Amino acid sequence: MSDFQFDPAVLTEIADRAAGYDLANEFCLADIAALRESGYLRTAAPTSLGGSATTLLAQTRLQRQLAAASPATALAANMHQVWAQITAWLNNREIAGADGLLADIAAGEIAAFGISEPGNEAVLLDSKTTAEPTDDGYLISGTKIFTTLSPVWSRLGVHAKITSGPDKGKLVFGVIRRGDTAGKELSARGQEAGSDGLAGGSITHPGEWNTLGMRATHSYTTELHDVPLKNSDVITVCEPGDGANPLVFAIFTNFSLLTASVYLGVADRALELAAASLNRSRVTMAGETVLPLDNPTLQTRFVEAQLAHRAAVNSVELLAAESDAQAARPAWFVDLAAAKNQAVASAQHAVTAAIAVSGAAAYRADSELSRLYRDVLAGSFHPSSLASLGNMVAGLARDS
């Protein structure tokens, strides 16, 4: 179990900045800098590298705390923490390949997630992006979407399909380098400066970042043009569809549970706000002072949301604990996808219930619940979608 604990003052400052970042559609630079300074971005690294050896279960709980303060900041940090936990997952199982990324994260580099692609429902299991072999690695070309931490990442974990040679048609997973941030003051690149720090090739970020929610993440579309991936930064090469590959399984596990935890944190905060509203006395037309909590209809809405939330928390924590214990399950991928979707659905339920019991004040554009409502909708767009989950379940039925 991790001995890392958030400084409450840091979480308060992050919470205080959240509304301003959202309103201005500004990247949460000060938050990410504060999290790096606090040591949070290296918690997954072993103590020998200056980390806290944070377990996946402990990380899910920390992510919930951060999301309760600022959902967008938590989601931004989440994509770094996914890679951090992946490196720890592999290291704990004595599987080589990601040692360099683990050391970089421990040193202070910031990792981002370059996996999702437009129109690629297979996500991890295939890729539209190409990897052209060179003498010392590959040239990566293609489009990645929702690349969180776009203004500050120095390490981008990607996958691509090899175009020629003995591994033609296979997928290569590795880490693209874009300068170094370790030991330096953190600064944000503009959307037009995606190539700054690359050893070759270029990165462009087309379009405008102007989403409904999770605005402070600045998760740009990322077009890679002949960007070098060195052999020394390759983590694995595998066949498309190889869910048994340790890295593929590690990515799916950590992405699913840590992303789910962000939305559990949103629900934590929504239910906290709902409880405060239900316990705030009101005066009726008859002059009687009442508590909304005593209203059976409002009480039922609140209880239903709480129960759904607890079930989702239990699912995520059970799977995280079993992953930490390296337990076997007959259908890990389905269980992970189900837990992530359950967490998102319960969080959306919690936010809408909180708005319902809080009354018209929650409908103001500048209310925290209004922002949470927009932020929680983003959960529907993370892998695995309900469509891909349906395919998994159908596959189990055919196997049986």
C-alpha cells in the first residue's frame, strides 16, 4: 500500500482553480505542476527510484480524491498515471520492456496516452497508424485522438502497425520522446507547437479544442508525421488482437480501472453536494421549516444514487486488489470493461440525482453541479464503449 497522501492544501488549491480553467478553456498547467512537485506523478515508481510503490488499488483511491477536487485535472493526470502503473505492473511481474519509461517517470517526465484513433473500434488490438521500419527503429505516422496532456507531455505511449519487413502487419508499442521536462519548470506548448522537442518528423494538432466538458485536459487530436520511435523505446511487438500480450493486458487493466476511478470521484463530489443541499433547511409557504432530506421522493433519489455508486466502487476496488495480487480470472477483459462502464453510468446517475435534489440553483451555468454534469458526460467516450463491451459478451456466449 502506498504511503503517499495528498496535502489537503494542494487539493484545495486545485479545487479553487477548477471553475476558472473550465470557464477560460485553459489547460490546467498549475495543477499538473503542483502534482509533479508533490511527488504524485511518480507514486507508482518503486521506492528505489524515489517513488512510493503505490499499488493499483491505492492509486484508484487517490484518483478519486483528485477527481472530487477537479475532474478535468484528475483525467489529465490519469493518462500519465495509467502509464506509470503499467510500468509498475510489468516491473512487478519481472517483464522487461518498459524499464526506460519507468525510470523516466520516476525522474519527472510526463507521459501521455496515444492509443485512441478515429474509427478504430478495436482500440488497443489494432491500429490505423503506421510504423515504417528504419535502421534504428520506426517512423510513426497517423492520427491519435483525445491525447490528454498535449501541452506538456514529454513521453507519448503509442501503438502502430508495422508496414514492412519480417514483422509486417504486427503492432509495435513504444514511447515517443519529445524533449525532457524532468528538473525543469513546467510550461505549456501552444497548439501550434506540437513538434517542439522532437528528434525528427512533426506533430500537428488540427482543429479547435472546445469541448463540452473536461475542458482543462486539452486532449488534442494529434497527427504524427514520420515521428521517430527508437528501438530502445519499443516496449513490445505483437500480433493484432493479441489480448494475452502482457503489455496489452496491462494497458487495458490500468486504463479501465484508473479511468473508472476518475468518474467515481466525480460521483463522490456530486453526492457530497447533494447531501449538503438535502440538509439545508428551507421555509415552506406555510412558514414551516423543513429539511429536504425528509422528503420521501428526494430521499429515494439520493439513496438510489448512493447504492449504485457503492456497487461501482466495490467493483473497481475488487478488480484493482485482484490485479495487485496477480489473481486469475476467466474473463478479465469483460470484467474490466463492465466495471468501467458501471462506474461511468453510476457517476452520471449520481450527478443527475444531485441536481434533482439540489433544486434550481444547480441549473445555473456557474454552479459546480452544472460543471460536473458536463464533465461526467465525457465518460461515455472512453474505451471500452458499450458497443465493444457487447461484442466481448457476445464472444463469451459463442465460446460457451
